[in-house]
Amino acid sequence: MKRRVFLQSLAFALAQRRRNRRPVPRLIAEPNPFPYANGLAFTVDGVPSPVLRFRQGDTLDFELVNHLDEPTTVHWHGLKVDWIHDGHPLFSVAPQESRSIQFQILNRGATYWYHPHAHQRTAFQAYHGMGGALIVDDEDQDRLKDRFSLVPGVTDLVQDRVIDGNLLVYNEGHPLHGFLGDQVMVNGTIKATKKVSATWHRLRLINASNARIYRIALFSEGQMVPFQLIGVDGGLLEQGAEVNEVWLSPAERVELMVDFGHPLMGSRASLQSQDFTELIGPMGGPTIQGHPIHIMDFLVLRKRPVVRPAPNFDGLSVVATPDFTDAPFRNIGLAGQMHFTINGAVFDMNEAPITVTRNSKEIWSITNNTTIPHPMHLHAVPMHVLERRGSPQLIRSQAVDMRGRLPTDLGYQDTVLVWPFEQVRVGVAWEIPFNTEQSYLFHFHNLEHEDRGMMVNVRVTP
């Protein structure tokens, strides 16, 4: 594989030389003291962590410039990209070097994001601020905007932090849980408050935390405020689901529609993560996984809302699940105590414990044999949740069908949360347009554990 990687890297370098030398935007990885003196960021035209917007079919074209004192790379989380541009640490950019990144946006409209994927430094770089939202629009998104008269809004990047004065405090965190902050930052702001008009609002939430899982709920005057779940990692659901809460593990995204109209007009609503320590166990400290934590507030203006017909959340999109009836099974075992493994393997840059064939379909039966929940992320292709088995009682109580699936399981997912001792069966269709051998990553999206090796290459053969 090392010779194959060398040849692909050489071909890539030669192709770079032949490229048209027209100016392209620079995506710069650099120290950025705003708002914290030890912060890092990806910047474009001096703007840290900008929201990048594209339409399906557009070409993403950047020169990645590394002004850090260590290697870095950028992963386009959720996008279907050839592996040379996917942010694999094998193609990291050395300090003071640069690399061109160019590919077509093939994905459907959805909330995606970008973040570093440097070898054993992903957690450190991401925690200190490197990452941002990437929004893709398509015809489904256009219809949604027209239906609700939506205008482009802020995408909320949710991260937990520990802050001392004007410095971010970071260490490797709890050996089981990873690094957990004691307060939540939304779009770079602690104790964020947003003013909203008294009408329907669309919230795009990205969990960019290193390790923290959120049990998202909205409260006003002590009462739960229901909302409509309309989208997940890979875009809109076929129809909205009215829920009181939704799970959001590291790297997952959800899109919510919230009615801030009467009786919320003139009130304060609070987005919170509810307690779920009974699913985790007693180990840890004051920031243990599952403890309740405040996320942000909404101040609802007193101005009377515009009267509109009752919203219809049916027919938002079409979620086409491939036929996995005759697909072979692949067992994926998650194990360990302080250092976790995937089928007994830890990350080796040049080894691929899993090999699949392009355009093949498989059912991956992922079993969590540990006492902590694992959000598992697969690069390049979505996972279709087919069934949950052995789920904790709280999770079973939220199932929407006889297969134990949650509302968020009904769309395209690139990150799937697997609870302790739970088995989740996902369908994976390796439908990629790249006809050369590819190598994608499958890993635990707890960044501290990813850096410690809970990650494997998946080789895709032509």
C-alpha cells in the first residue's frame, strides 16, 4: 500500500502543477487570538471559521495554507470526496506549506462542516477553534425556504469549553470520557443569547464538541417546548417529526423548526442538555458525560407574529434507502477500557483492516462492548440505520418503529451513536464516482480517543 500511496501522491502533485494558475481563495490554518489568546482557526479573507455556502454541483476550490507550527489537514465532514482531498492525515500539510483542494459538491442539500484531521492532533486543533459550518443548498432546500419564507440564518456550532481568563484550558480529559468542558460556547460565545421574532425559526445545530453528547431540549418557564425535527446529518427527512428532545453526539447535525409564536411571545426560551447520567455510570467528575448543561437562550420579541396558515411538514424530501436485502453482514466490535479498538485494531496509517468493493453494499452490525457511548463516523458515504438492538430503556422508549430506530435514524447519517452494549445495524452502499482505489476513515468521533487510535482505514477497491 505504501508504494500505491506514493504513486497517488506523485500523480496528485503533477496534476497540481498543470492546474490553471488563476487566483483561488486561501483557507489559512493559523493562530487566531479572537476571542481567546491561544485560539486557532481556519480563516478566509481574515474571517475566522466562516460559514461556507455552496449549491449541489458547485466546485469547492481552495488553497489550504498552513501557518501553524505543526502539520494539519482539513476534513470536509459528510461530503463525498476522493480520499486525497478528504483530509486523511496521510496528506497533511506541513508547517508553512500549502496544498490545493478542488472537488465538486456531489451531496444533497444539508448542514455539513469542516474541521482538522491531523494525525494525533485533531482533538487539540479542533478544541482551540479550527472548524466551521458548510451549507449545501439544493431544490429541496429551496422548496423548504419558500414554504416557510425562510431567509439564510446563523448555523449554531455548539462546543463545550473550560476557560481561564482569556485562555482556553485543555488536556486529554477523562480516560474514558475524553475532554468535557464546564460551559458551552455557541458560535464562539459563552452564555449565548439570540433575539428571535415570534414566528417559526429554523435552527441548524452542529455538535463540534470533542466528546460531549447533548440531550437537546427547549424550555420556557420550566415547561418543555416541542419542536419539529426536519433534518439530520445528510439533509432533510421525508417529513418532520414533532419531538420534545433530540440526541446530538459529537459530529452530528440536526435541523429543527421551532415555533416562537404565541404563547412564547415576549418570553425567554432556553436550549439545554438534559441529564442522562443513568446511561453512563458514576465515573468522572463535575463535568461527567450526561450531566445537564445550559447551551443558549432565545429572547422572543413582543412584536406580534405575521399570521400564516398552519405549517405542513410532510413531503420535505425523499430519503431513498438502497435495498440491503441480500447484502452480506460485517461484524464491527467496539471494545476496550482506557484505549478502545475497532475489531481489535488501532490506527495504522498504511494498513486497512476493512476492504470493500466499489458499488458494493454491506450491512455493518456495530456492537458496543464498552460502558460508554460511541458516536461512530464513516467518511465518504452515508450510513442507513436499519435496526437497534439491546438499547437502554430510555432509548427504547424513544423508538419510532419496531426496529428500535430513533427519529434521527430515519435520514442519511454519517455519524451514528451506539450506546453501551447496544448493537446497531447500518446499511452502507459504497456508491462513489472515483474509479481508483480509495482509503477512507471509520472512527470514534470522540476526538481524544480518535487521536489515541480508535480509527481504521477502509480500503475501497475498484
